[in-house]
Amino acid sequence: MLGRTYENQICSIARTLEVVGERWSLLIIRDAFLGLKRFEEFRASLGVARNVLTERLNRLVDEGILERARYQERPTRYEYRLTSKGGELGTAVIALLQWGDRHLAGEAGPPRLVEHADCGGKVVAQLVCDKCGKAIGPHEVELKPGPALRELAA
């Protein structure tokens, strides 16, 4: 993991990687989008050691990505649900999945298809301008200094 301090780096990507950039964390988030909720479901899907899974689930709960809800009293058992903050990662997860489908899928094709639940249409993660509504490519994007960088430069 990256260090917790960013002496010369004011970067939302670096901060985001601190929360979701570790591979087990991102795979837990993927599985939560697939509907998995319980510890043993995550463990069976991922094949990860119990202590690692416990640590990652706790971190995702602490960060507000997942919420823990008790579903059984004796013994006490919890399930993990995506919060609205966690749900916002859906676009990023789908974009990563589709990038992998385009560049890394084997001859058999992509392992999962992303479809609109209401009509069955293909869902596409894309960049869209909030002003004109046009779908844009990565070469049509300009990254400009935001308030944090402007404050630093002042």
C-alpha cells in the first residue's frame, strides 16, 4: 500500500487506492456487487485467508464502503452490504471489468456480461460531459488544477 502521507502528491487517485487499491479489497467490492453478503460467501469466492478477509472487510466498513448488519444472534453473524458510497464504485468496477474484457479476455470471451436489468441492453461505462451530454473519449479530456492544487500554488 502507499504511504499515508503524500508530501508532494495531492492526488485523489492515490487517496482512493489507499481505500480500494489492495487486490482483495477490490475483489470483495466486486463480489458485493455480485450479491455476496456473508463472510463465508466472500471466503468461498476468493479463497482468501480468514484473517486477511476479516481485516479487509473491517477496513471497508471503517471507510464507509460496506456496512455490517447482524443477521443471526447465536452465534452472532453479520452480513456486509454496499453503502451508497460503496455503490458509487460501480462505474469504476464496470470500467475495469470492461477494460479487462477488451484487453485481457481469453478466446472464450468475457466471463461476465453487464446488462441493464430493465431492458437487457448492454451497459457501457463511458465519459460523458455534464454540460452538453456528449459521450467523450479520453483524448477529449483536460485535467486542470482544482481548488487543492490552486491553494498549494498560492
